[in-house]
Amino acid sequence: MNHETKLAQAAAWIREADGLLITAGAGMGVDSGLPDFRSDDGFWRAYPALRHYGFSFEDVANPAVFSSDPQLAWGFYGHRLKLYRATQPHAGFQLLLDWASRMEHGAFVFTSNVDGQFQKAGFSGERIEECHGTIHALQCVDACTDEAWPADDFDPVVAPATCRLQNALPRCPYCGSLVRPNILMFGDWKWVDRAAVSQASRLANWLHGVEHLVVLEMGAGRALPTVRRFSERHGPRVVRINPTESAIPPASGIGIDKGALATLQALDRLLPR
């Protein structure tokens, strides 16, 4: 099946659907200017100061760093928090909202991204499952409570040359310990998943009511295959959009080897106004 035929098939599935399941990995944010962390080169381009330490993404996205070097840990996550707050979602998000508005059951988002870009683009927080949590919420490093709370009041100041936090470390209002982002990290046994569990329950209930589901998966790679596996469980009408890793079992759907924004714009030209 050539590229144009795949686009036509995907557009037909969207036209026929009564519910849109959007599944998204890190590649979804590339068209908004967000960095790709899934290779050392991409990670070090975004955080050149960390090349000096020899850290990989897995090394620094790890709860152990909050114990061994909390200023560095919060330098990394504080920079990301400010970056995501400043970033405007690309035009593809609005296209997805427009398509979903024409469907009986609308859209639901399943994402491994922690950046909050779907909410910023106008998707309801009640229709999003963030399977790895969110950088826009905080939790105690010791998980002294199963509560997480908004990070709105924390304004990190990070030194670009060293990637270290310059202002006071945030503290848990319950026990006074250090706090961390409410994100599932590598080797993480203390992630507070209460919000994610509630989100998963809402998604399961939504799926139960949809009869003609189409899945649009964008920017989900094989390195952490959570999103890809979730998409394939909800075939056979999965459209996997990924410029380098678009392969998908034919029984699950079709793969389009282009970026998210370009593909969404091409599909929109094939859909009725």
C-alpha cells in the first residue's frame, strides 16, 4: 500500500468513526519545537551541561538523583517544566479537536508524554490518561501521602551552564521532605499513581461506549513501547504515524512514515469541512 492509499484509508476510518482514540509519544511534541530525549545526541543537544557529567536520559530521569544531587535533578526537571509552560502546541492538536467534535463520542487521549500539551491545546483533562504522570504536578519523594498537587506555585531558576537549580528546593507540605515531579521515572518505586489510575478507569469506561473506534498514534517509538502496545490492543483501525518506526502488524492497522503535523494536515485535506 503506497503513501497516498494509506492516507485515503486513514481518512475513511476517521470519517466512519464515532470515537477517536489519540495515542501519543514524545514525537508528538517535535513539531512544537520540543526536544527528543530518546537518543543521547538528542538529549545532550537539549542539555549540553549534562554531557560533562556523562549522564544519559535514563541516568538523570531517575528518582535516585533526587537523593544524590537534588539541585541537579531539579535543574533538569525545572528546565523542562519552564520549557513546557512556554511551548505552544502545534496546529495538529486543533485538527484533532475539530475531527473529534464531529464524532458522537468525541476523543480520548492516551499519552506517555508528561508535558501537558494536550490540556494546553484545549483537550479536557477528564479525557486524558497520562500513563507516566505529569510534570505539572508534584509529590513527596518519600511518598508520605498518595496525594499529588499542582506545581503552579513553583518557579524554578536554573543555571544554563551547569543545569542546576539556583533557588530553594521545593518541600512537601505534609512532611517537609523534598518533592519531585509526579512522573514515573526509571527504577521508580515511589511514583504516586492515584491520578493515573483514575484516568485509566475513565478511559476504559469511554471505550466501552464506542462502537466504531479509530486510533491515531503519533510519535510513539519502540524504545519504550507502552503507547504502541496500547494502540495495537485497540485495532484493527490503528493509524501509526512515525517518520522512522511506522511498522505495525497488518491486522492492527496501517503505518505512515511521516511526522505528526504533516500527516494530520494531509489527512485534513481529505476530510469533509
